[in-house]
Amino acid sequence: MMAPGRSIDDVGTIACIGAGTIGGGWAAYFLARGHRVKVWDPAPDAEARLARLIEAAWPALEQLDMLEGADRDAWSVHTDLAEAVDGVGFVQESAPEDLTLKRRLLAELDAVTAPEVVVGSSTSGYGMTEMAAEVSRPERFVVGHPFNPPYLIPLVEVVGGEGTSPEVVDWAAQFYTALGKSVIRMDREVPGFIANRLQEALWREALHMVDNGEATVEQIDRSIRDGPGLRWPMHGPMLTFHLAGGEGGMAHMLDHFGPSLKSPWTRLQAPELTPELRGDVVAGCEVASEGRSVTDLVAERDAGIVAIRRLLGRDESPEVPS
């Protein structure tokens, strides 16, 4: 097992491998959190693209997550991989989603990066086990999957591969947390992780509805934007259904609406609602509620929806056609 040789507080310079939308977004965020950033990208226009991305991201960072004294110019672009990772305390890889490329690049990073440095990957779907197939020290490679744009969306899903040291997973989760991220330390590798699996399921159903002439793109977007999407920022889909059960919570919701899981509302096959699954979901809602009653959660949800609607200018009733 490997214990990272560098404390979180000692990570001064970070290497971003790839300067595309995700890698560049990470670079902007790391800068805003007070780090120096060395970027590797072989594209001839990488420096110009990165400059434009940082310029575009900076106003939002100034309002949210920027540390006082952060230097937006504390970055450099390199075409030599060894030069890019020389002297860094952490590496964030954000190369295109090509498994062959990922395997080759991680092997190259393993060869030129100091052995005590943790390497995180922004992969949106591959597991670290399959990506680290050609590295010599898999124990220091971990997935740190962000959501786009990484400089603005706080979520990072952290999970190791079969060869990743548990201490490295812990270190990476603590590192992203210290950066101000909302970290999910996943218990196991899941293709697509958690958030991508959920949004992909919704997107696939939306494509089916368009393909079958059941709904338009505008109708689909409005159905989420002005419907459940207003509730999810407060509680997410599980606690939202917990509240749908009224005072009986998720237990009542599952008992009352469980049979509808078999209704042909979706092209996805529903899991069998076994007593074990029911128990796990009900218990999970109790944990997620953190001691708040249904009444407390309803008040929190309603206040949040009002604030979001006002912010987005949706607090006024639509005009009634004459």
C-alpha cells in the first residue's frame, strides 16, 4: 500500500494534463484556489485556448470560490510531459475519452512523475482498473471525476481501481475537499460513476420521447427546468420522493407507488422492489435527512424553490392569453 508522501498543505503546484474544456476548467479552478498550474497539451493552440477559458471563468470564480490573492496568471503550458510534471504535488489528467490513449498516457505519467505524487483522472466513464492496466505503480492512480464546468460545479466523484491504495483514495478525497469541492467517495467502481449514470438515464429517455414523437426538445427541457429540476438542488431525487410520501416518507412512497415501477413509463427495466431494496432506500433517506423531519424538509425545499425561481425570474405567474 502507498501513503502519499506529500501532505495536502504542501501541494503548491498542480499539473493539468490536457487543456480542453475539462482540463482547462480544472486549471482555472486550481488557480483560483491559490495554486500554480503547469499544463501539458501538445496542441499548437493550447495556450491561446487556455487563456480564453481562464478569462471566461474568472468572473464566476471571483464571486464563488476564489481565494484572496489568487493569481490568474500563475500558469504555463508545456509540450514535454516530464517538464510539465516536474516539481508538482498533484496531477489531474483530463485527456479525451479514449481507453487506448488513457492507458498509454497514464503509463507515461507513471514513468515521469515523482513516485509519491498522486495522479487523479477526470475520466467520465472508464474505471481506474482498466485505465491503469499498463502502469507500474497503480496504487497512486485514482479517479477524480468532476462535472462540467469543473471551476463552477462542486461535485467530484472519487474512486480507486483494484490496484489503488485505500490511503491514496482517502488522500484524494481530502485533497478535493480542501479545494472546496463536494466529494463523493464511492465504495466501488461503477461504469459512468453515479451522476453520469443518472443523467444519462434521463437523457436516453428524452431521446426516446423525441424519436417517438412523444415530446419536443423544448417540452422536455421545460418539464425538468420548471418541474423536478427546481426541487433537486435542495434534496436530490431520493429525498424528493421521500417527501412525496408525506408524513410516511419513503416507506409510504415505496409501498404506495412501488407497483408503478412495473408500469411502461420508461424504456429502462425497473429493479425488483424486494424487501431488502425497500429497506435500504428507506434507511438511506433517514440518514440523508440528518435528523430533519418531513416538515423541516418541506420548509427547506419550499424556501429554496422560491429563492431559485426569484433568481431565475420565474417568480411571476405567466400571463393568461386573452
